[in-house]
Amino acid sequence: MSPHLERDTQAPHSPLAAPEDTVGTMQRLETFRIGGFLKTLGPGLITGASDDDPSGIGTYSQAGAQLGYGIGWTMLLTFPLMAAIQEISGRVGRVTGHGIAGNVCRHYSGRLLNVIVAMLFIANTINIAADLAAMGDATKLLIGGHALLYVVGFGVISVVAQIFFDYKRYVSVLKWLTLCLFAYVGALAVAKVNWGAALSGVFIPHLTFSSDYITTIVAILGTTISPYLFFWQASQEAEEERIDPDKKPLIRSPRDAPLEFQRIRADTIIGMAFSNLIALAIMTTAAATLHAVGKTDLNTSAEAAAALEPIAGRFAEAIFALGIVGTGLLAIPVLAGSTAYAVGEGRRWPVGLARKPKEAAAFYGVLALAGALGVALNFAPIDPISALYWSAVINGVLAVPVMVLLMLMARSKHVMKRFVVRGPLHWLGWLSTAAMAISVVAMGVGYLF
């Protein structure tokens, strides 16, 4: 931990400090060190895993198929950037007891909040539609039938589970669903990988100044650093604090800050590392199979799965398709949930997946609406690839102002009190923001010219 953090988070010595507070802190520290580490993983792990959603799988597959092993370095580059911005999101939620939208509505312009939330709602809804379409196509590959029926089924299951499942049990299910990402490690195992070229692609950037190459880089950045992930992690930290009677926002309970910041950092680093390793496995699999035989044009993650069969066998196709379904079941709740948190916190409604439906009817109504519109878009005469492209554009454009606001909040003593973000984490957060801004400009230039 940095000296800045220790100085800022250490509570002032007082002879009147309650001894039970010290005992409680020590007990939590012991739990963290010995038996409770895995239980502390939650918002960061789920956020990282949901980043590898079906639309993301399509992006990574396309990158590997089109550019081969030479694109792997992007996962090494984006890891510290996405870990930093997600840790900052988690800190804002845990320190203040409010998510990003909750803090914006309290400290910044209401008009700005309305624009950001509206764009998030649109982008997330389109992303839900794209993920459901990929899940339907993947299920059709596995067992046959009609893809649209699977779309409706997956949409209903995702929404109903969020509304009616017990919160702790539901979060536990989401944690277990992260294991489905190991399907891509299995697919990688049956591919004939040139490991020398693969490792070279990770550690030695192979830059090509072509429109296709730049577009792929922008797509990868837009996939790994997405606004809904910021909203979800901040809101989940606030939710975990709200439902735990032993926790308070850190601005009211500063003694807990060192341990909580350690937990958030470990949770986030593990979640983001897991996300990027799986993304790298997908890229490498596509490079070793599809790129190697000259198949460089893919449109969806399900198409990537189908393309593997003649090259790597039915087993590779099946586990790739199963991974798409599993990641979709993980990502859709995060997409719909982040939308509901953003709208609800911005309106100061009662929010939270731990609340009963009657206690947060408007919050759950937004969640259900996002899921229903995602299903409905699959019945509209809209090109799913075009919809996914515009979703990426909206996400990219939205990410920049959200990240700027997040960094301003993280440095504001009015918002964060004594827990303003300093040191390397602060500069990594701004570097991530700058990288996203540059990618949006590059995307705009590529679109115009």
C-alpha cells in the first residue's frame, strides 16, 4: 500500500476509541488473511468476467482471426488501465455508499446526469440484444431448434432471476458462472498453437498503421473498458455495504478503510486479470485455427464457434458455444442491473437487488424494461452487426465523460472526504481515460475517412 494511502486512511488516535471496534477490525483482518479470501471476491470478479460477454467474444475472435497472434499485446496493455479505473469505481462506491449516478446527482449537473444515463440505457439495451442473439445462435448450434425461442427464454430467465432470487444466493450463482469462461481454455487446449509466435505477440507489439488494424484496436479498447462496468462495480460496493449491518460508508467508518481498500484492490486485480487471460485465450484460439487457414472475416461469436468445427473439431465448437451461453447468463444481469442502478440512483429511488420487488418497484421496472427491449430488438428488422457497431460507438463516446467525472469525483474532497485517490492509482486512472479518449477520436477519424 502506498504511503499516501496509509496516511489518508489511518484513523486519528483517540483514547476514547471503542475497544470492540479494534477487536472487530482485527477479526475481519484475520478472516481476510486466512479463510475468507475467496468469499471477499465479488463485484470485481463478476465485473471482470462479465466483460467477456458474447459480443466481446465476437470482438476477440474477430481480432485473432483477422490479425493473428500479433494482437495479443493489447491484453497486456489494457490490464493495468482497466484494473485502475475499476478499482477507482469500487472505491467511490465503498467510500460514499452511493454508485456513480448517485454521486453525480448529488454533486454535479442534473442535465449531464440525464444525458449520461440515457446513453447508458441505449447502449446497454443494444448490448443485451446482441448478447441474447449470440446465446440463441450458440444454443441452436448445440441442440438445434429456433434461435428466437432461446432468446426469449434466456431473456426471461435473466430478468426473473434478478427480481425474485435471494440476493446472496444470486451473487453466489454469478460467481459460479465465471467458471464457464474456462471453456475457452479448453478450446485453446485443442488448438495447434505456435507458442513462440503467441508469446511474441503478447510481449512485443506488432503495429500496423492500417484502417483495419486501428479499428480492431479501438474495438478491443471499447470492449474491455465499458461504462456499464464502472456503474456496476461502484453500485455493487454500495449495495454490499448497505446490506451488511457491520459495514458503513468509509467516510463514516474510516477505521475500516485499509482493509476494505486491500479487498477492493485484490478483487479487482483478480477479476480484470481473469477477464484479460480469457480474452487472450479466445484471441489465440482464433489465431491458431481461423487465421492460420485464412478465415479472417467473422461477424458474431456464434459464427466463430461454428467456424472452429472443420478446423479443431466438434469438441472445440461445442465448448466455445457453451462458453457463449454461460457468459451471456453472467453478462446480461450486469448490463440490465447497471442500467437499473444508474436510472434509480439518478432519480434517488430505492435501489438494490437485495430489496424485495415491492420495496424497489421502479428499480426493478427499469431492469425488466431493459431486458424486455433487448429481447424485442431481436424481432425487429435491425441488422445485429450494425446494432452492435453502434452500441460500441455509444459506449466509446459515453466512456470518456463518465471516466472524466469518475476521476474528478475520486479527487474531490467534497465527495471522498479524506479518501481522495492519490499516487499511481490516480495517474493510471487518467492514463486509462486518455487512452479511451484517443480511441474515440481514432474511431471518429476512421468513420469519417
